[in-house]
Amino acid sequence: MKWNKYTIKTVSGAEDMISATLAELGIQGVEIEDRQPLTEEEKQQMFVDILPELPADDGTARVSFYLEPEEDNPGILARVREELENLRNFTDIGEGTILSSETEDADWINNWKQYFKQFYVDDILIIPSWEEVKEEDRDKMILHIDPGTAFGTGMHETTQLCIRQLKKYVKPGDEILDVGTGSGILSIIALKLGAGHALGTDLDPCAVPAVEDNKKANGIPEEAFSMVIGNIIDDSRVQETAGREKYDLVTANILAGVLVPLTPVVREHLKPGGIYITSGILEEKEEEVKRAVEEAGMAVVEITRQGEWVSITARK
């Protein structure tokens, strides 16, 4: 289906007001692009492999909305322009001009597929659903993964560091806790390596359908991999769902700023002797995370590196 896309060129200080104005006009689902740096709170909530590199903030912003061609586009645009002029009377909205273009559902749902091709992590083949497994690869461990709108294909160094540690430490029947599960890739690999059950936590509700799709693609039984949405660091509901001293292995492929407060919480969920695999740590943050691990009463057993990234594996 084709859509008409309209983009208002404005300033970051006016983006919320413009979004609210569009909502009052019955326009839902606006898209905001700006160059404002992430706050510390936002960084704490980003359970991802790597933060995006953003250009310097120049104060500009773009607020986009979409209309179906069958709608009264000229009439709606006239009302939008009228409201922008009203806003201009009492606040700075910058240019306030509207750019128009045409797009399709596939543009924002499927374009990422062109960048995701099959690849190997040692003897594991990671392949998207739309590619065929070659005959010479059929004896390998094969992971079918489609990240969808949740982060995690296995291509990033941090995820590969975790995968290699899972291969070393997962034992048959292990109970796994996967913090920031995203696409579910680490839990699915752990289950394919013989783990008995995995619980994934994530802040993003988009992780739920991504995990469900990837479970089906890999033949993972429904009961073998559970999900809970929320922040295990400070959400008692998530902590209670996870359970205390229950896990043989916890994996957290997050950023150092999240790993530091997460680590003492993880210790409460690990069984005595349980393994804690971390990644997403830049070289300059290695000592900070290592110190957090030791202060939580866990012993560092291995530190591995790939590129500028570090993985710390510890034991309770």
C-alpha cells in the first residue's frame, strides 16, 4: 500500500507541541527525527548491542506523518498549515515548511532485509528466513533469525562474543536468563546447545513478536522459551517472575552503563556457581564493569575481546 508522507521542518523545541497539534487534528503515529543527544535515563533504557552514532545537535527537527491517498490530503494539509501559523504566533517553530513524498509499507518494514545476509559465527550458520541453506552447510548448527523490529541478528561483535561464551558454558538442561533478549538469538542458541529453558526480558514490547517468530523458525517449543517485558533492575514484577537463585546461566548483551546497576540484581537470580556472561562493553569501560562484578561478590573467570568490544564472564 502506498502512503503520502509529509515532513514538517522545525526545531527540536517545538517537536512535542507540533506532535500534539497533529494529534488534535486526528493524525496519529508521527515520526520525529532530531539530533538531540540521549539523556542518561534514555541510555539506561536502551538494552541494545550498540548506541547509534548521532551527528552534532544543530537544533533542527523533522516531524513526519502519513496519509492514505484516499484521504482528503489537501484539506488536512490546509488545516496543518493553519495550525502551524497559529503556533508561530507564540513560539519558535523554525522553517515550518512541509515536504511531501510517497512511500510504501515495505519501505519501513522490509528495507533492512537487504543488509542482513547469512554468515557464520565459528561453526554456527546464522541465516535469515528468506535465504536457502547450502548443501555444504546442512551439518552445521543452523540458526534461522529474523530480527524484525527488535535488535539482534548476531552480526555485531558483542553478540558474537556472547555466542562463543554460550558454546563454552551452556550445559544440558540449564536454566537460562537472557536480559535484553531482543530477537531472542542468545536464548535460542542456548536452547539449541542443550539448555532446558530460557526466560528473556526486554524493555521493548516489539521483542515479543520477534521472539515468537524466531522460535517458530527454529522449532523451539513454546514452553521452552518464555518472555517478560519490563526492567529487571527495578521492576519487582519482573524480578518475581524471574525467581531467585534459579538460573545456571545469565546473559546480558547490553551497555556498560546498564551492566553496572544490573550486575548485583543478576547475582540474586543466579544459582550458587552460576555463570554470568556480559557483553556490550567498550574497552575503556572494561574495568568499570569488572569492578561491578567483583563488588557484587562474583569472580571473573574469563575476559574475551573482539574489535573494540569486551565480554566478561563471571561465576557466582
